[in-house]
Amino acid sequence: PEVDLAEEADLPVAGPSHTNPYLSLRRGNRLDVMVEDLVKNLPHLPSNFRRVEGDRFQFGTKRLLLVAVGSVVMVSVGGGFTKFTDFTARFGEEEERKWRALTAGS
């Protein structure tokens, strides 16, 4: 089934900004509201997870494009998309190790 990725709806941000200071949430942005809710409960999120620009986020050593599709946050992979929660469960710990090894000498 084809998904219209351009479909966007602004939702108000409820309450204070997420405790992760690197997210730089955009008030009223649908994707940001969804990401904020997700990252509160994701155990394998790399410590450097943050917005880089627009809908692109740093995730360990990777840069991800996140999109909101219906009520699901998706990440662009290869020629398609996968659920951000699945991506995080699969690659989060590995990317945290890579990031720590890369920055160990800094």
C-alpha cells in the first residue's frame, strides 16, 4: 500500500519540552510530538540522539531521516522505511558502542 508521506497535521505540544536537551522540539510539529513521546521509553537510544536539521537526527554514528506516517514514526532505510522503534531495538546499542569508541579520544 502506498503511503502519502506529505500528509502532515500540526498538533500542540503538551507540557514542558522533553528532558533530552538535544531534541530542540519545534512547538506544534507533529513529528516532534511523536518523537518526544517515543524517546521517553526507548531503552536502546544512543546518548547522542539529537536533531541535526529539519527532520534529520543524529543516532550514534548515523544520520536518520524520520517521518510521521499516520501514528507511527518511521526511519528512511535504503529504498524504504521501517518503524523507528524497530530500528532502535536493532541498532541502538551497536550505535552507542560505535559512538563511544569514536569519541573516546576526544
